Amino acid sequence: MKCTFCGGKIADGTGKLVVEKTGKLLSFCSSKCEKNMLKLKRKPLTTAWTAAAKAARKERK
């Protein structure tokens, strides 16, 4: 399974699974990812250390 925020791999039996009111499943590898997405409302593309941001930067070059 992959983390919804950072894109990192989540080992079996670890992480946290959150269900939104709409029924969408969000999986997080750490509390850092969970807090950045849910509480701080950050987007993975604008957060430098995520896989999505690294891929976007690489695409621009």
C-alpha cells in the first residue's frame, strides 16, 4: 500500500487508514503525512519532500 500524501510504501500492519465522509480512503505512513494533509491542508505537489513534488520538479527540467 502507498501513502496518500508522500507516496512512500507502507509496510503491512503499520500506518493509519482514514475514511472521509465521502467514502474515500486515505492511507498514511506517519503522523507527519497525516498532519500535513488533514490539519495543515497542504498539497503533495507543493511539499518539497514528497514523491509527487520530486516528480513534478523533474518533469519541469
